[in-house]
Amino acid sequence: MVGYGTTGNIKAPSFSSQNTQHRTQHGTPQMSWWWWWELGAAIISITSISLIVTALFKSDGLALSAWVLPIQPNSLIAVLTTIGKTAMMVPVASCLGHLKWHHFTPRPQPLDRLQRFDEASRGPWGSLVLLLTTRALLGCGFALITLAALGIETTAQQILEFPTRDYAIPGANAELGIATLYNSTAFRGSGIPSLNFNTTMHLLSYESAMVNSALGVKTQPYFKCPDEATNCTFPAYSTLGVCGEFENRTSELTAVCKTHNTSVKTCTYDWPGFDTFGSETALNMTFNHTVGGFLDLFKTHYQSDGAHSRYELRMNYLRVRKEDVVNGSYPNPELLEARWAWCTKQYNATRIVANTLIPGPVSTELLTEGNISKALDYMYVEYKANSTGETYNIAYNTIGWIWENIKTGLTSAVSRQTGIKGSSTNLYLERDAATDTENDLGFFLLGADMAEVTANIATTMTDLIRSPTTGENSNATVLAGQAFGRETYINVRWGWLILPLSETLITAGLLVTTILYTRGFGKPLLKSSTLGLLFYPLESRLAAEVDDCLGDEETEEGLLEVAKGIVLQLRDDEEGKLRFMRGAKLFSSV
């Protein structure tokens, strides 16, 4: 065996030459390695967190589709975080390793602290034990860094989120029908005040729309939202329309009744504001309970404001409720009033979502009738909104026939014939000579919700006025809107960056502090080296005393328990050699 000596051709190392000067032994270390490795790792860690911050600033609010790198944002953050954390732990481990030697330099310490520092440099569990058992400011600082580093990956994953938002689609336009001029194609004539109109195919379409509206079929004005858009929005706007109002005026109804015999009763009804047209001077209802007689259930009266019904249509209905019809009794009808008039409608926050128009808040104002003028061979009546000064023009023929058409369709009378014993009771529909060829909704109106019917008719009329594509109003125009798509974008939650950023900066600060603090003691720069235990062992006399204390405790736990009671200091002996020397007491009472 070849050993340290002069045997063979191998020359044993001469330690005496290395100990000629104390500074050469354990003074200032060579600068070749010094703390450069740890400083380089700290620079890499700081660079990584700087790249993360830069990437976050540049990508915050950026559409995900605009991300140009081949690696996804979360993956980039994960890679940089891993690099930064790995580099950060290099100075943490080195500093904890070096501080385990330095811990014994200023003053004597229990020998088990050497093991505590060494375990702390290896991971979180040792760091936790060091925090709980050792009072060493720098060492505990690095231990906290090690423990907090457990949450770096988790917090890094929370930095980015990918919500969705609306974005304006370039070159995509939305459209919404509006009208300031109305010349109905269904009732278009020569434009002279004779109210003649040329029958067209549009008339059937218009009347069908009115019937459907009374029955509750919903309509919408013209609108267009591009297929690629998820929603479209429009600025506030005003448009010509029709407003409907319903009122139950039963409490205002007065009746003058005559009983002809025990089975027949005739009543004449009146109410405030009752207006007469032609030969109609009153609204009568007869209740005949004789076999084969008729019991009136529904009667209609109409009236209007303005010459040729230019401004408003008012329909009054006397209706007997079904539950009030009892054989032999004389029911009291209810008086219902529906009114329609030209108005302006102001809309705010109108949008289209999933091909459905959402009008938004709407306010209305009845229009004031103005002058009659002629333009493009048609006579027009001007209407004005007093609050805004906006004006609208409606063709003379359109005004006359629009209200006439609604009045005709909603004028009806319904009676019930008292059946012969054993036979069923039937409902009969009465027709005027002027309306016997028109649509008659009497049976429907007898049980309909008249408030809803009134509103539906007003809505449908407004929608037709605003819709150029239906052909009803070729003078309708379109309002341009903005089309929006839905995109995923990058949102940075900056609060989650606090832990990685603060860990990196604090680690760099602790590294610099450790370098400055430990270099003033002139001891070897051992860092995490385990060779220090071989080159700087216990002094010889102390080693013999410690051997006597071991006994049979030669296990990790046994050695650690013995080490708790041994108090040592790392300092020079009488010969100037660095050794673990006894403290004031070799064995503590712990």
C-alpha cells in the first residue's frame, strides 16, 4: 500500500510548507472560484425574472391570437421560472453550507448546529428544522427562502389567465333599420288627397302581419349582424314608430237600459269622450234570453283625432266576460280602450346577440302634426317631436289607409244565441256591410288580452316602418353599427408575481450580505464542502475526550444527540492551525 511518506516513487505532500504563513493557510482564498459561481447563478436568476416581467408587460392585454412565439405564454413563464428557481437555489445552498462553518467562528456553538445547517442546505425539511432550532439571522433568512421557494411554481401558474372579450371586427359592418320618412307600399297611390291607392301584392303581406301581431306572433325590424360576429352594437338613435296604449275604462261607463219583457233587455252605453261617426249616435247591446234570441257579447266603436284619422286611432270595446254570462241574467260589460298614434322612439344600447335583437332602454314621445307638403309626386304630412325638434314625414295616403286597415280588422260584434232545450249554445258573428269581406277577429278578441294585442300591433307597425327589406317602407334607411367578435386575450395578474420576484431579489441581497459579512473573519471559504471536517478536525486532546463520550451511540441519531452537548468554536490552535476547539465548557448542560 502506498501511503503518505517516502516509500516508493510517490512523494508525500508536505503540509509544513503550507503552514509557514497563517494567511497562506486559511487567509484570503484564490480569486479563481471565490463566489463567482454563486454570483453567476444569481445573475441568471435575476435575468430570468427580468425576462418574465418583460414578457408580462408586453403581453398584458394582448390577444392570444397575436402571440407570435412558438411556445405558449404559460409554458414560457414556466420555463423561465424553472430556470430562475434552479439558479436561485445555487447561492442559497452555497451560503447555507458556508454559514455552517462560519456559525462556529465568532463564538462557541453546540456541535449539532453543523448538522442543522448542512441539512438546511439540502432542502425544505432541513430549513424548517433550522428555523425552529437555531438562532442565526442569515441562516434563517436562507431557510425561509428555501421554504418559500416551494410556492414559486404554483404562483407562477397563476400569473396568467385567459379570459375572453369583445373586439371590433375590422371591415365588418352591422345594420339596423330606422325611418324618418314613411310611404307604405301596401297603400301607395297617386298621392292626391282622394285617398285612392293602387292594390299591390304588398297589401296581403301587410294585412297578414297585422293579423299575426294581434295573435301574438312577434316581429323584429330589419337588422344585420355579420356571421363572424358574436354581437353587434349601435349608437343611440331615434326612429318613426307607432305607440300603443291600453286602458280599462269600465268605471267610466254609463248605461241607459230598457226591459222589453222579462227576457229582453236593451242598453245604450256612453262614456266621457264618446265620439260619433256618420249615423252612429250610440252603442247599444241587447240581451235576449228567449229561446233562439241573441245575447250581445262584444261590440266595437272607433274614433280618431285629426282630419282623415291622420293623428290617432282609438278603438273602444264593450265586452261581456265569459264568467258573467248566466242564463236569465243581464251581464254588465266592461269598457276597453286601445289607442294608437304616431310617435318617435328613442333607443339606447341596442345590440344584437345570437341573431336576436335586444332593443335596450326605449323612450317614446307622441308627435305633433304639422304642415302638408309635396315631394317626389307624393303628398306628405310633417310630424314633429317637440322635445328634440326632430321631424318625420308620412305619405298622405299611408296615413289614411293605415288606420282604416287597423280599424276594419278590429271592428267586430259577437253574440250568443240562446239554444233550444237539449241543444248547444252557439256563438254567432255579426258583420257590417262595410266589413263583411275583411278579416274579422271577433271570436279571438272576445277572450284576448287586449293590452297585449294593443302593444303587439304597435310593435309590428313600428317594425314594418323600419324595415326596407320587407318592401313595406322603401324609404327606410339603415343605421350603421359596430360588429364585435369574441377573442381570448392574455391578462396578467400581477399580484402572483410578488413571490418569485421578491424571492429572487432577496436571495441576491442575502448573497451579497453573506459575502461581505463572512470575508471579514479571514477564515477559509469552504461553502458546502465536506472536506473541511477532514482538514480542520477536532484538536487532538479534544478528540480523545469526545471519543470517550460516544460509547455505543454510533448511529446518526446517537451522534446528533451527543453533538447537542458538545460546545465548540472554529479557531486557530497554538500552532496557528484551524481546528474545532473547546468552548468555555466542552459539554453544555443541554
